[in-house]
Amino acid sequence: MPKERREERSPEDARKFVEALARGLEVLGCFHPSDRYLGNQEIAKRTGLPKSTVTRLTYTLEELGYLNFSRNHNKYSLGNAVVALGYAKLAQMDVRRISRPLMQALAEHTQASVNLGIRDQLNMIYIDTYRNTSTFTVQLDVGSQISMATTSMGRAYLCALPESERQELLDQIKASDGEHWPRIKEGIDQALADYRQHGYCLSLGDWRTEVHAVAAPLVMEDGTIMVFSCSGASFQLSRQLIETDIGPRLLNLVGNVGTALSFSRN
């Protein structure tokens, strides 16, 4: 959690906050999908915590099964307890079960990757994805993280937020990457205009030059925002194809999933 958010707590809320638990979760959160192993020094650098504190936390998390220690590498990897916790959460998501056949149909029609994601700090994390052997360029799996600021999925999430919450996130994005902020803001402003006009957001080479993508948000009854996207090679998904075919199909998918979810709760 950003330091600014912690400092904003009232004295009553501050007394409820368990700092040790927060630090332990920060240690687990610094593992990325590309990280097989991390040492205490690397974890300390990513979290900003003293190495002595990290050493105690990693030992405790290993004892509880959330980390595994490799003597060969003298580093840690995520343990089975993390996997069990993550899959327990995924299994509770009706949206994955309902959307999967619709995602598959769209992926087969477009020969691209169709994805479902949620927010993770200043990133979006894939909780489901479907692609076939003809899919080019984008080969990300469940658990992969992508930038909120420059991807269609992240921009769609921002567009679906209430204005005050969106501004808070934009301030965090600006603070994290002030050097590129003018270009980032330009892309987000265009996404807001596209969202108001079409209901979806684009990223045409902004995240990776060879990737084009379109995304649309699904706002749940409890206010949770989930985002569906379709992404592929730039030569595969032209702006014209997105605007005339893929974008409308993606909006139809989101609408159908929303309707099915409402019926499943009745």
C-alpha cells in the first residue's frame, strides 16, 4: 500500500492496522510472474524494507508454507499455500465460468488473445485468458501483470472508475513515472474520449509497439471492476477492424456476461 494512503488514516484506523502483516504481504507481492527465485537482498530492494526485517519475514513465511527456500540458489520461491489461496479465490469467481465459452468464441473469431483482468496496485493482472495456436505476439498467462497506464485493459479500468478514484490513481501513476507522464496522460485522455464515444478503450502500440488491443470494463454489483480485452499483433488487429468488428463483439461479450451474472444471482 502506498505510504500516502497509510498516512491518511485516522488514529482509530491506524490502531487497527497490523504493520507486520502488511509487510509480510508486501514480501509476497514483490514476486512477479517472471521471478522463479528471489533472495532477501532483492526483496529488500523491491519493498524498501531493511534486510534484517526481510530475513525475519521470509523465514516466517517459509514456516507457514507461503515461501519455499532453495538451498542450491540460497533464495526463495512462492510456496503452495500461495497457490492454494489464489485458486480458492479464482474458483469463487462466477464470471470466469460464465465468460469462458464467450472468450473462446471471440478468440477463435479474431485469432487473437482474449483476456480477463483485475487491478493489482498500478498494474492489471490476468485472471483468465484464451488463445489458440494461431495467436501472434501476445502470449501471456494467468497471473501475468501488465501496465495500467499504457494498456487498453488498464485504461478501461481507469475509465470505469468514479472521477475522484480515477484522479487518485492518476496521481499515483504520475508520481511513479513522471518522466513519461505527458505521453501517458495523452493516451489516457484519448482513452476517456474513446470510452465515452464507443464504450471501449484502445492501445495501439502504446504498451508494446507490435501489439494492438481493445478493452471494455464490466462493473459488478458490488462495484468491483473487471476488464475484458482482445489483443494481438498490430498487423492482425488494425484500428479499422477493431472499430467495425472486434470492438462491438467485445462489448457484446461484456453485456452477455453481465446479464448472465445477474440471472445467476437470482
